[in-house]
Amino acid sequence: MLALVATSLVFTGQAYAQDDVLGGIRTALSEGNSRDLAQFFNTSVEVGIDGNKSTYSQTQAEFVLRDFFSKQAPTGIESVHKGSSDQGLTYEIMKYKYNGGSYRVMVYIKQFKGENLIDTIEFTKE
């Protein structure tokens, strides 16, 4: 019970630990939930889909990903690799599965004002 309360406090607070962020991202991707994913966006986020990259506000990025999820509804997500750099960048490579195939997803997380937030998310069709 105490762990559940502590977990709830972490997710309702503004600061997210890296593992919490990555877990939340995987859950949002597996559910195709752009709103839940957007809670981990920085004020601006770079979104790439099949090589077309643009920088969007949180709201714009949410709409772009909502459209993506509506066309490629997820059937599963699989973590392939994760790591970090000396500059404080954390990343995870995932496989996003949908009925028509799969995408390789690269998520880059940076610390902004003490918070671990998505800086870049890229989807590349496999």
C-alpha cells in the first residue's frame, strides 16, 4: 500500500525519475495514448516520423502523435536497448508493433530545470 501511495506521489508531482519517465513512455506508447505521452514532453519536442522531423510545442506534438496512433494503433511495445551519455542524455530504443508491421522508436530524454523530459521522439518504419 505504501509503495502504491509513493508511486502515485511521484506521478502526480512534476519531477519524474528517469526510470519512471521511461516506464510511463512505454505504457503510453503501448496504449497509443498521446495525452499520457505528452505529460513527459518538454515545452518543445522534436518529433520524427519516417525521417520527417519537426519541432513542436507540447500541444502540437500531442496532436501529431494522436494522428499517428489513430493510423497505426499499437499491438505491442518492446524495449530493445537503453542507455545514457556523459552529457546527461538518456535514451531508449523500442520496437512499436502495429497490425501493418513495426516501427523502431528512439526516445531521447534530457533534464530540463531538474525534470527528466522527452527532448526527441523518432519513429522509423522497419
